[in-house]
Amino acid sequence: MTDDRYPVARPSLTDLEERYVVEAVRSGWVSSRGPFLTDFEDRFARRCATGTAVATANGTVALHLVLAAAGIGPGDEVIVPALTYVATANAVAYCGARAVCVDVLPQSWCVDPAAVAAAIGPRTRAVVAVDLYGHPADYPALRALCRRHGLLLVADAAESFGATLDGEPTGSLADATTFSFFGNKVITAGEGGCVTTSDAALAERMRLLRNQGMDPRRRYYFPVLGYNYRMTNLAAALLCAQLDRADEIIARRDAVVAGYEAQLTDEPALSEQPVLPGVRRAPWMACFLVGPAGDTGSRDALALALDRLGVETRPFFVPIPELPAHHDPAAHCPVSVDLSRRGINLPTYPELTEPGVKTVVERVRAALAAVG
């Protein structure tokens, strides 16, 4: 074991974040109203080149808010990728609807539009695409498909703030896009989320539901059942500072990921994340596959060896159909299963220096040699 440990993630917080939060505290606006909230929503919408942004308490409720505002409920089906964080499917279940899982593409690790097309049925109401590990899904194909069938297209961009597809930023590529600002995300408030959309009616409905369903023109009158999904002004203050520094944060994370990929390119046991033409991925997590297709044990052996050497890692997500709450033995998603078994994330955060990346790389080489 070693005392010189590298965590898999660490937030980038400076005096600027402290100054903005102290300003919010001293103003007395610490709850779900305040100038930082308005500023954050306006700036985030502009950054995403979309009509509006609706700030939320976290990324999971952002997903639920979109689906609930769209009227999705019991008896409905929503198509989601099998390889994603559980929140994507949970949000569908919160509505009483069923998440229909389909496979992802090996070229992008994102949902396969052909598999989506094959899964559309009479109960299908929406498609949730996930920008897995910062790589945008194939939104042109998905938009065309959803328009043809009259479906809502939601982008789960929890991991892809800062990404672009053919020059268009994440946040503007679907009917509605959800973001997470959890502590390990590209920009963070510890918790927090947001929905971006150019659909004014959908945005109005989300704002109504977000605030317990209270009529904006009549205080304490609640025409609908709503939720307390509001962001605090304190969280928005943190996010305003993070937006001020976003380009710097993204550039430093980019350097970390590029450093790993350049220095590990000659390791035959590792395959880096694929990036399709026209895509600028978000540098959320450095991603590699361990071993050849079908390998079921090398990733876990490598992770254990790296932990002993002081390098924290993360495995890829467990496919949704394998989870008890969403168990579906009939789902056939071989690409998702293979990626889940072989994928590993290496430490990725802005303060990881070039010498630090080099040290992690040396330990990866040592761990690979040890596990054979």
C-alpha cells in the first residue's frame, strides 16, 4: 500500500467559489430564491445555446421533471440505453412508466438508433439518450426518428457539459436536456441539476411542477400535484463561479485525459474511449477498456492492483436490465454487457498535474505487469 493516493475525482474549488457563496450567505438569500439563481439560469441557457434553463436540486429530479411535465405516466414506455447510471431508468419508474432498455454502439458507447427504432411500440412516449462518459449520442438520427413517431427526445447530459456535436453544444441537441452538478461532474455545486429547452410550454410546466405546483399568480394555491425540486441560491452561487471558470476547468481536464491516452497508447491490454468525427467529448472521466472483447476478469484484477498502488478507479456502470429494480432477463444488450465488464475510469480532475498523470500511468503499467 502507499500513502500517496490519487482519488478518482475531486472538485475544483477556488477563492472565487468561496467569495460567491459568502456573498450569497451575507445577502440572506440562501434558499430557493435569489440573484445567483436567476444569473445561473440565464448564463447556462446562453452557454447551451437554448431558450431557457430550469435549475433543479439534482440531475435525477431534472430527468423526472422533464418526463412528468411531458405527461408521461402509468402504461407508457420510455426507451433508454442499457448502459447508463441507474437514475436514467429510475426517473422513468418515478412516473409509473416502464423503461425499455436497448443496446449501445461500440463506436460511441451511446444508444443505438437502430435499436431504438426496433423498440418503438404503441406505448412508447419518449426516448432518453445518454451522453455516456461525455460523448454525445447520435442526435440527428434520434431527432429524425422521434419526429417521425411523435416522441419526446430527452438528452441525459449529466456527464457531457462542454461537449459539442458538429459544433452545436450539449444542451441544444434534443427537445430537452438534463444536467447533473454532482461533486464529480465537470462543473459542480456538490449537488444540483438543470434542464435546458427551447420549448416554452414545457419550460413553464416544469417551473410549475418544480415549485410544489403552486400557481405563479396566486400564492399558496396549488392547481396540480407538484414537487420540491428547486435549487438553492447557495448552490447557484457555486455554479456561477464554476461557469466563470468553466473553460479553464474543461481545458485542464482535457489535458489529463489526453495525457493518459498519449502515454498508454502502447499498452495492448488497454483501449481508449472512441470518439466519432464531429464530436468534441466532455472530459468527464478518462475511460479505458481492459482486455479483449469478452474478457470478464482483467478489469477487476487491474482495479484491485491499482488500489494497492494508491490509485482509485471506478468500474463502468452495471447494465440497467441486470439491476433488481429494473430486472429484464429478456433484454438482449451484448455491447452494454461487454463494456460494463471491461470498462474502467482513471483519476480525472483539474488539479491532477502532468507529473501526477505520469505517476498514475507508471502505476497502471506496474499493475498491468503484476496481473499479467
